[in-house]
Amino acid sequence: MTGYLRPTSLADAVAARAAHPDWLVLAGGTDLMVNAPHRPVPAGIVDLWGCAELRGIARDGETLRLGAGTTWLDVVQSALVAAHAPILGAAAREIGAPQIQARGTIGGNVATSSPVGDSLPVLLALDATLGLASPRGRRVVPYRDFATGYRTTSLDADELIAAVVVPVPDAATRLSWRKVGTRAAQSISKVMAAAAIHVEDGVIAWARFGLGAVAARPIRAAAAEAAAAGRPADEATARAVADALAGEIRPITDVRSAADYRLEVAQALLVRFVLNAGRS
Amino acid sequence: MSLLVTFGVNGQIASVEVSPWKRLLDVLREDLHLTGTKEGCGEGECGACTVLLDGVPVNSCLVAAGQCDGRAVTTVEGLARGSAAEPLLHAVQRELVARGGAQCGICTPGIAVCAAHLCESGALVGASDPRAKVRELLAGNICRCTGYQLVVDAVIAAALPDGESAEDGAGDGGRGDGGAR
Ligand SMILES: Cc1cc2nc3c(=O)[nH]c(=O)nc-3n(C[C@H](O)[C@H](O)[C@H](O)COP(=O)(O)OP(=O)(O)OC[C@H]3O[C@@H](n4cnc5c(N)ncnc54)[C@H](O)[C@@H]3O)c2cc1C
Ligand code: FES
Ligand code: FES
């Protein structure tokens, strides 16, 4: 290991990343430091943990802006999140356990881009965007275009995630979230789903469904969304949504769950979300 | 490379020259000889290695030494007051001992640190279901021996001492809170 840098501003962090493309970018370490003694020693570390500019939650016009270094504990404790993006708070509360929530960051979850990253279906349902920074400047990408495959993303080699930006949903948008695992804490999800469903006079104008653990990456369920749009939020629509979902996802069987179970649970979650949207 | 890392440990200043990638857990145990903090899994799952970092419970197996510079760490050794000759255990430590909340003891330092934080943060005061709250806040602390019931009893007794027994009753082992005793 040849160096260790602790940038205190985003500009310094970007410069450090650019100067040392082969170094590890470390935030809370809850992904990177698992079994650390059995991992290769990094060439160097750019440590973002102390970068205050990256941490914090603020209302910015019609959006909530979460710095990439914002921890899950920050999210759990945020009144802004509770008021405007409650499903993000609900997801944060089920990430790991208190010790993990105190260190794990939203930027780390997005960058790791695991198919079981719990915040990711929520970001899909909320149609979040990412603010990315590199020496070439800043760019904004819709989160739905970010995860490209199994733990791969469209983040360039010299880029950092600066912020996650969540549009504040209006009052007619019903939000739902559910993680299904073996226990509430410390469990990797078998399936999780999030929904934003816009209901006017009992009719679904549009729906966004984000799903995790049913594909190589977190996905939007486009066919299920199409089956919901323009239909009343009732049993028949819920069934149509479930049928459409069966046609578009192919979950796998692995140590945590079975393909059939995952499909059935994912369908049941969307059915519940649609019916709840009709009731409220 | 090694880095000079200076941080507060249990109210004293410690300086170590270590790889910034070294785990806080190993710095505590190997460099500072504070072996109260245990390694259970090394994966962030079990909570045996829990310490307070700037007052918040974290898994010391997932914190890099470089990230501790200028910060304050409290380990299980830092919970008791009094002197080495006459230590005055923290209320949660007394209750864990009195109520059989510790068996093999591997999980106990982490549980004691979390529970002490829970007491001091007042998280249980006014909680509608204190037992559920304790279980939620200790969800990251795995115990293979006790079955948790006596641990929860001990934490409740320490965090919500009832009247006079708070003064003199700690350690009597005879008080339950209605749990499975
Ligand atoms: C016991 C345990 C339980 C867990 N439970 C859950 C769970 O229930 N749900 C869940 O979703 N996750 C869980 N995780 C995974 C992990 O806690 C989360 O993914 C967390 O959000 C990672 O954030 P971090 O800051 O710790 O990331 P780090 O480990 O510091 O970094 C992770 C990755 O992100 C990159 N990175 C970090 N910040 C940036 C940035 N600003 N720009 C670019 N790249 C960046 C790093 O280079 C690295 O590749 C768990 C982990 C453990 C150990
Ligand atoms: S040893 Fe750190 S959580 Fe198990
Ligand atoms: S007392 Fe043995 S693991 Fe808890």
C-alpha cells in the first residue's frame, strides 16, 4: 500500500480519484472491509468518510438531495426523508443492523450495485437521479440507467457519486416498500419491491415498480407497470400486474431462495401494493 | 506504508503507527492490548467487535485504522468507572452478570457496549414496548448461548431501573421484569 488520502471536499476527492485511479475508494467500509484480512491489500485508499461535503440531506426545490456519504442512520433519523420519501427511510431501517446503518452509506449501496442492495428498488420507484463528478465535470444520470448488469454500473473509472437526488412525490402518489428475508435484521433479501403508484379518482395514472433479488441487477418491471397504467386500482388490475410480472422476470434459485418462491412473492408484493393504492 | 493514527480510546489519547487498512479491531487488540473487544465473524454480522466510534456503536472489524484518526473510541474496557483495583461496573455489566446474561462471553463485550449506549441515549425511556426496542437495537449482536431472554432482562433492568432497587439492587439477581425467568 502506497498511500492514504482523506479529502475533505468533493473537489479534493475528485482530484484524488483522478490522480490514483488504481486506489480503493472507501466510504463506510461495510462492503469493502468484510473479511478485510483475507482481501488483497489495496494499492492505496481514497477515504471519503470524513468528507463533510458528501454527507447530509437537504430539500432542494422539488427534490431531496442526499450526499453520497449520507449514512443509513442519517436517513433513518431524517425528518425530511420521513416526510417526503418514507419508503427510503423504511428501507434504511432494514439495512443490516444499527452498527451497519451507522457506517454504511447510500453512495456505497449504489456503487456496489448488488442485486440485493435494499435501497436500489426504492430509488427506481422514486425515479431518483445520481449526481456524478469527475475531473471532466459533473453529470446527472437517471438511476434507472445506472445499474448495467451483475454488480456493474455506468460509473466511469474516474468518477465519484456525489449525490442521490429524489424528486418529492406529490400527494396522489402512493409509496410502498417491502423486504422479504429470513429476519428483519442482518438478512440479505430473498425479494424486495418498491412502488410509486399515482392514483386519481381510483384510477392508476402511472406506476413505477422497482424490484430487487429477482434479476442480475435491480430492475423496473416495465410490463407490470404498463398493465397497471390507466386501470382502476382493484383486484382485476392487481391480477393483471401479477401476470405481466410473471412474463418479464426470471428469478434464479440460489442459497437464499428458490426461483418459484421469488416469483410468487414478487407477484404477491405488487398485488398488495396495487390494492393498498386503491384503498388509501 | 504506515500512518500515524492518533485517537481517543476510553478517555485517553492513543497514537499508533499502523497500516491505514488495518482493522480498528486489530489495532485495539494487537497494538493497544485491549483484548476485551472480540472477533466473532470478521464480516459485520455478529457484533462481538462492537465499539463506540464518536459515541455510536459500530463494528470495529469494518473500520479501517486510518478512519479513526482524530476520533474517539470507547471499548468494553471503557464502560466501568472507578479504579483498576476497585472497578465500578456499568449498570448493564452488573445486570448481565447478575442475571446470567453472559455465558461463554464472546458476544458479551459487544452487547455491553451496545446496551450501555442504549441506556445513555435514553432510547428506552417512554418506549411503548421496551423489550421489542431492546431486541431491535441489539439485532446486530448475535449470541449463541443465552437465547437472548436474560440479555434483554439485563438491559431492561439497567436502562429502566425501578425506583429504589436502582440504588442498591443491582447485582441481586432476584429481580425479573416479567420475562422468562
Ligand atoms: C453485516 C452486513 C449486513 C448488511 N446488510 C445489508 C442490507 O440489509 N441491505 C443492503 O442493501 N446492504 C447491506 N449490507 C451492505 C452494505 O452495508 C451497504 O451496501 C452499504 O450501503 C455500503 O456502504 P459503505 O459506505 O459501507 O460502502 P463501502 O464498503 O465503503 O464501499 C462500497 C463500494 O462503493 C464504492 N463507493 C463508496 N462511496 C462511493 C462514492 N461516493 N462514489 C463512488 N464509489 C463509491 C466503493 O469504492 C466500493 O466499491 C450489509 C453489509 C454487512 C457487512
Ligand atoms: S467480528 Fe465484527 S461483526 Fe463479527
Ligand atoms: S454468551 Fe456465548 S455467544 Fe453470547
